[in-house]
Amino acid sequence: MGKLANCVLIAMAASPFIIKYLSKPDVEWTNKFETDDWFSEDSGVTGRKITYLLVRTSDERKLQMIRLRIAEIIEVIQKPWKTSEFMVESHMVGYLVGRGGRNIKSLRDKFTVQIQISDPIPDNPSKSLVTVRGRDGTALKEVEIVMKETVLPKNYNRVPKYDEDTLIENGIYENVEEELEDLKKAGEMLAQGFF
């Protein structure tokens, strides 16, 4: 591996964005970085912010990869925000959010979006509005599909668990016992007819 060389990447987040780099900048340039590997300043001519990034590498190819990655980041940042909204049943909001917010966090991380769920709508308290914001329209649709077809159905069909005391208090437990006894008697009567 060769000796690490300093290169300065210059990025101006404007439309169109500009990325240039200086190979082997002089000491004056490298002293400008002080304690951090990057700094920003306003361009006097254009009035736009210019960011300088100090990259230490011994490989020109790696520098080009970094340059391409920064170009991708700037391109994504420049995309306008898009919004998607859809309704869900208010009683299902807890399932969407998940324990400790894990479902929402997972979707935010996976799709790089912001998700906001409203309180029940005053005109229709049985519904809540889900707002998804992001820069990628496809990701917005995917989040909606995942929420509606994966998270909600998985939780929507759950049967609440009752302990034995609750079942007895509500009279359900006794009815089940009676039905089982009736079924047992019916089975015995049918069995007698066959033997």
C-alpha cells in the first residue's frame, strides 16, 4: 500500500451540483481543516455554500468512489420531498407503531422516510391518518403496501387472550363446558347407533 496522500474534494450543493478535487493540496489548504476533515464556507461569487472535504487515500480509484458517493448523496438531497397519505382504523394504530415503536422505526430505517400517524380524525373517530414523507416516490408506495398488507393483517387477526377468571366472570367458560358436555353426549348417542 502506498503512502497516504491528501486530496480535497470540493462540493457545492447547487443545481447543478459541482464536485471537484485537488490532488496533493499544499500545506495552506490542509491547514484550513484544523480539527475536522471538512469545513464549509459561502462562495463570494455565487452566494452558495461550498463544502470542502479532506480525504486521505493512497488509491486514486478509492478517491473516485468517494467522489461518486458524494454525488449520489447530493442528488438525493436535491430531490423534492413527496407525501403520501392513507387511512387506517384508529384501533389498529398501536399495531402499526409496534412495541416501543419498533415497527415504525424499522420502516423509517428501511425506506428512509418519515412516518406520522394522527390522532383519530374528529369527523370520523374510527379512522386515523398516516402520513409518509420521503424523497423516493416508490419507497412511499412500498411503505403503504407493507403497512397495509403485512403489519396490519398480521396483527389484525389476533384473538385476545383471556385468563380463566375472566372467562368465568363473563359466563363464557361455563357455556363452553356445557357445549362440550352436549357434544360428548351427542357423540355417545351416535356411537350407540353404529354398534
